[in-house]
Amino acid sequence: MLASFFWFPFFYTLVLSSQINYRQDCLLSKLLRKAEKQSRYYGVTITTRRKTMTMPIIPIDHLSVEEREIASGIIANQGKNKGRLRAGKPKIEYSIFEENGRKLRRPTDKTGKVAYLWRMVAFHVSPTPQHQCLPVLAFVDLPGTYQDGQVLAKELDLIVNKIIDAMPRKEWQGINRWAKALGY
């Protein structure tokens, strides 16, 4: 009981400093609901703000032709959001093959790369809390075996870095949020 008493204020400091919207966050919502119940005993209040979130404009003019072809899949290309980051993950097409008597599926080359690129860029710059959860399984969308995916991920991370570095720092929503959470 004593250990949980000391842990609770630290957890609240972490949550409040990172300004996590507890209804939308994918990892901490259950813990926050429990913390909200306990907040009556500690005199802490949780305030949430509803605001409209627009996706940032993604600059791809500085990329090479090959990189621009992949990056164009993460950008909305019609309507009022033209030129902005897509709000959702692009659809992945799969190819079905047989190995050792089992039918397996793997993402196709282009759609797998686009899905990985979108996930990594969304983690860094999207204002939506769901997109700011750690992308630990983003490599699953890459085509090929696990080893092939690791090599491909390093190549795509270079494109992600080029895109993010071309954006103003005030639009690095995910990076800024994690920096606050980690105390930077």
C-alpha cells in the first residue's frame, strides 16, 4: 500500500506533464480511469480539453523521385486536406504464397512501405493521441522476411527523418509530447 502511495503522484506528474487526453490514449486509458477514481482521495482533478485537430502539411518536394513516390501515399490528395498527412493508415494489399504446405500472406512491396512510412511519420508529427503510441510493431507491414524488413526499415527511417527535419519544430506533436513525458 505504501509503495502505491508514492508511485501515484509520480504517475500523475508524468500524465499531467505530457497532457494526455485520457479518453483517447490507447495505452494509459485504463490506468487513468483507475487514477481518476483515486483522485478524489488525493485532491487531484483531471481536466480534458476538446479541440479540433488538423493533420500537418507534409513537405515532400525535397525528396528524390523514388522517395517521393513512396511518400505520396501518406498524403491526402483530395479535398480540404490535400497535402496533409492522411488521418488513417493506408490500405495494405497482400500477396498470398505457400510455404511448407501452409498458406501465408505478406504485404506487397509498395503498400507495405507506405504503411510503415505513414506509421512512423504519424508517430512523430500527428496531433492525434492514438498515433503517438510507440510504433513497436510497425515493421510487420514491411514485405519480406523479418531480416529483410529490418534492412528495409533502416532505409525507410532515412526518408522519415528527411520528412520530419523539413517540418517546423512546432508541428512535431508526437516528439514534443514524448519529450514532455520524459522530462526534456
